[in-house]
Amino acid sequence: MQITKYLDQQNVKYQVCSHRPTFTAQHMAAEEHTPGMDVAKPVLVQADGKYLLCVLPACCKVDLDKLREQLGAQEIHLATEKEMAQIFPDCELGAEPPFGTIFNVETIMDQSLGKDGYIVCQAGSHEQAVRIDLHDYQKLVNPRIMDFSYHLH
């Protein structure tokens, strides 16, 4: 399902931004002239056999040990591209949106994301982004909020 269609159905205000193709969240942040801390990067992990969508700032990485500890999981690893393609079938690989609810995957959001009150995220393609109010995003997705990322230098 297209993110914009979903947001329309939910009566949520958003802004669509088109840009040159980008293949990393940090590159998209630069294209959109948005701080990396406000760009939502989704990372699919598998914890004890269950998929979870971790959403964190573009300029950060998932600390798998910290996440495993907070989840109380025995085993955790990043999903493969094949697994991502199965879970997000109508999205370009690497342009998945941070809306796990649409894809029946629980969403976990890092507490450092969106300190400016909004997030920008991929809209399912490498050329489009969506800007949405952080409060609206949290209302739609109802993510568990945790501290699982570290900043890239």
C-alpha cells in the first residue's frame, strides 16, 4: 500500500517531497535539507524469530546488543534483502517506509528520533519522501519507544 494513500485514509496531514534518487537515509536527509536526526530510517531485524521494524535517525545505527538486551531476546540479527522484499513487496528495496503497522510488523522507535517535532521518511520509492508530524506518526504506528541507537561520526 502506498504511504500517501494510507495517510489519506487516516486523515493525516503530510507533505510529499520529490528528489533525485537516494539510496541511503543520510543521503536523503541531504537531498531534503533535513537534519539526519529528523529523518526516519527503518531497519528490519529478527528477534527470536519475530520481525521488528526499528525506526531510528538517519545518522545513527542500531546497537543490536543494546536492542537484544532491552527486548529480552536471546538472538537478534538484521533481516536479509530477501526477507525485506517479502515483507515490503510493493516498496523499492531500501526505500521502505517506517510504518510497520501497514505491513503487520511491530514498530520500535528510537527515543532520539524527531526531536524537532516531525519526521521525514522514504515513501516506498527512492525519489519520494514524506514529511509528517511526529505526534501523528506515533498515533498511527503506536511504536514502542526505546533507546537502541548510536550516532555515526
